[in-house]
Amino acid sequence: MSELLSNFVQGRWQAGSGAGAALFDPVLGTELARVDATGLDLPAAFAHARDTGGAALRALTYAQRAELLGKIAAVLQAKRDDYYAISTANSGTVKKDTAVDVDGGIYTLSTYAKMGATLGDRRHLLDGDAARLGKDPLFQSQHVLLPTRGLALFINAFNFPSWGLWEKAAPALLSGVPVVIKPGTATAWLTQRMVKDVVDAGLVPAGAISIVCGSSAGLMDQLQPFDVLSFTGSADTATLIRQHPAVAQRSVRVNIEADSINSALLLPEAGSEAVDLLVKEVAREMTVKSGQKCTAIRRVFVPEAQYAQVAEAISARLAKTTVGNPRNESVRMGSLVSRAQLNAVRAGLAQLKDLTQVLHDGAQHTLVDAEPAVACCVGPTLLGTRDADAAALVHDMEVFGPVATLLPYRSAEHAVQLVRRGQGSLVASVYGADAAALASTALELASSHGRVHVISPDVAALHTGHGNVMPQSLHGGPGRAGGGEELGGLKALNFYHRRAAVQASTTVLAKLN
Ligand code: NAP
């Protein structure tokens, strides 16, 4: 039997008492490890994190916590090769896709270490300036931000076992809030190993970081009013989270990052350079991590007259994508993370095919070094329909794999209206050469998106990519994207702090510094 990965709670590594759920290599089909959380004393685990971890972290200043993040990043950097090996085996990713997760996580930690250092040797933050409350300037109101005196529970998706942990843990730990992580089961190994390396390095105070692998059962029942919950996953699970008594009755603050039908939009008369940039980005986004990115482009909008040209250009790029075993150097796209995901992608694709034409068929790709009956590999598929209004499901269903749909629009207004049918998304990218048209479209889309990525020829070699989430920029989106907000530089700290107004004489307020 494969190794049963331990949980780290109450300052001790503890194995679950059940048989556990198995984690597999999605290319070879072999069992890699098991996870189980049966029998853990969750009330004691959460109390230890909240009381011991919380007190220790709050005793540190922001600058000291920032230094801690830098040290965590250094520990992870030194073990990077181990993480690449785990990712290849458990997520089926090629090296450049592993980098998005592993190096992306380390980069996010390092960025917060730098930003946190600027907050200095203090343990609370002032929020804005004091405001007069009446005619006499002596009595004023000053908003203050204090780390919440609870813990942060992270329930994460399977697609980013590294970045998904650190993009949440970096701002939480910097804020002085202990974290309990429950990774997505299919890929929990990498998260567990990273936490193990950080704990073994003896860097973090007791109780500051805990990990529970396996079932989520009972975790949310432990949440108390000052705890916070950050969830990343599907819209269906998000609905259950919102209805849980911890959220509905105990006012536990919750951040939800859910699925999203993201768009790429080629503006009218964009010019050939912009067309090339869109084509390149769509093909890249469809294939990075086999399309298993919450930010991946799912819908591609182009002027009617350019539909055929763009269809051909994207298809030509996709045709060059070699798919198969990520251990083979010639392979550009590895596999989906599990058989369950392969089945879900196939089922979603079949539904979308009923409404669309296949412009590039992923089934035509011969797998390299992988057994089709075993490997969870699937080639990239570009769908298309000339009637973008009628294909309702295209605007509503996320196929979490290398699948996108090309859709023509009649006018700029029609394009924006179609993009908005995603009901709120994480990101839209806009391609063109006219700065005024790009800026006004960005503003049109900003209220229904967490991020608008604008690509013009002058930033062709500089832009950070439609789907790449940078710690400096907001990540999240309104509506069906979950309504969450993460990252965005130091804005991320808000979620882990409580804001209060202190009303007092200016002499007292001066002492709050
Ligand atoms: P999922 O099935 O919703 O699972 C997400 C997490 O919730 C997992 O850790 C899962 O545990 C746990 N969970 C399942 N049922 C639960 C319950 N009743 N109560 C509490 N937790 C529960 O999502 P997924 O399949 O792992 O991830 C894919 C989805 O995540 C996609 O839709 C993608 O768009 C979305 N996503 C969004 C973002 C974003 O930032 N917006 C980022 C990445 C992914 P188990 O794994 O043990 O079932």
C-alpha cells in the first residue's frame, strides 16, 4: 500500500485512523499516496491554532512576519526539485506548467515578504486619516485595523496545490493570523510536502500553520465568529459553504473564488499585430495546465468578418501541441489531474458540441509516451458557433480542461453584452491597437470582472499573460466567479483584519500610532 500522508495539527504529525483516499499518477495510473483525516480531534486542533498560533503571530511585528515569509520562500526554493517531481507525478504537468504553481507560489511569498517589510515594526495599522465628528476639532474618529483574533481556514481546489496555499497563507501570516489548510484531495501531496518542509525547518511559531488532508467533514463546524474562511473551488461547493451555519449564523467572514467563464475580446479594426497576439494568447491559455486554470480563456470574441481567419490561426497553433507523458521532453501539454476530471471534461465537451462546430478536434492528437486507456490526457479542442447569442450554455458552463469556444460579434456593444453573459468573471483580456478604444472597453468590462488584461502591440513582449495571477493585482470576480477578492498587494490584508473606529480626543488618537 502507498504511504499514508500525515496531518499536522496541535503541533504534531498525526495519521488518520481510516484507510484513506488514494492519490494517483494521472498518466501512469499508479497509486502514489493516501490521505485521511479520520479520528483527528478537530476542536483541539482549531483551538491550538487559534490560541497558541494566533498569540505567537500577533506578538510579532509586520516586519518580523514579513521576514518569516522570506525565510519560508527560501526553504521552498531550496527544495524546488522535489516539488517539481511531485507535481509531474501527481498533477501530470510539464515543467513550464509546474512552474506556474510551484514558482508562482514562491514568488507570491517573496512579493509579500517585500511588501510586508514596508509596514515596519508595528502590530496594528491605521486606516486613513482621522475625521472630525463635529465643529470642535478635538473629538475625532480614526479607523484602525487589527489582525482578527481567530484562524484562517483554507479549503482549496486541486489545480494549484502550491500557489493556492501560498497566495492565501502569505497575506494571512503577514497579518498575524494562523492558517489551517485543507487541500483538494486529488493533489494534496504537494501541499502536504511543502507544509512538512516548512514545519521541519523550525521556522514558524507553534500553531501558526496546520494541515488537514482528506475529507472536509467537520472542518467548517469548528469555525468561530472571529475565524475567516477562504474557499476556492466549484460553484456547487461554494453554494454549500454559503449555507453552512458557521457562515449563515456565526458571521464567519468568507471569501469565495469559484468557477468563471473568462473571455478574450478582439476589438474591431484591431490590426494584424493584435490578431496575432490574441491567437497566441488563446492557444497558450487553452493548453497551460491543460486548461485547468480558473482564469483560463473559455470564450473568444472576434468581429464577424474575422471569425474564419482566427479559427484557422488558433487551430494551426493547437495542432502543434504535443500531448502526453510530461516526462517526455517533446511533450508540451501533460494530462488532466484525474480520471474524474477526464470524465467531467469529456461530458462537458459533449454538451458544448451539441451547440457548436468543432474547429480543432483534440481527439486527433496522438498521445506521446502515454497509454490512451490509462492516461488522463486530452488534446486541446476549439469549438465555434456563428450564432453567439443562441448558444446559451457556452456562456454558462465551465469545461475545466483545454477547451474554448470562438464566437463572432456584430458591433462593439454586442461584444460587451456577450462578454457580460458570463455573469461575472475573474478576467477578460482585450486586444487592439487604439488606446482610447482599449481604455473605454476596459472600463466597460471592469464592473463585471476582477481583472481586465489589456494587450496592445507595445506590451507584446512585456505583458504578464491573461491567466497569470500576479500578487500585485486583484484576483477574484463578482457574480458567478464567487464575489471574492484576493491579492491586490496589501489590499489582501483587509480580509484578515478587523476594522474599528476609535472615537476620542486628538490627544488620545495621537497615541494610537
Ligand atoms: P470542488 O470540488 O468544489 O472542491 C474544492 C474544495 O472543496 C476541495 O478541497 C474539496 O475537497 C472541498 N469540498 C468538497 N465538498 C465540500 C463540502 N461539502 N464542504 C466543504 N468543502 C468541500 O472544486 P475542485 O474540483 O477541487 O476545483 C475545480 C474548480 O475550482 C473549478 O470550477 C475552478 O474554476 C475552481 N477554481 C477557482 C479558482 C479561483 O480562484 N476562482 C481557482 C482554482 C480553481 P475534496 O478535494 O476532498 O473533495
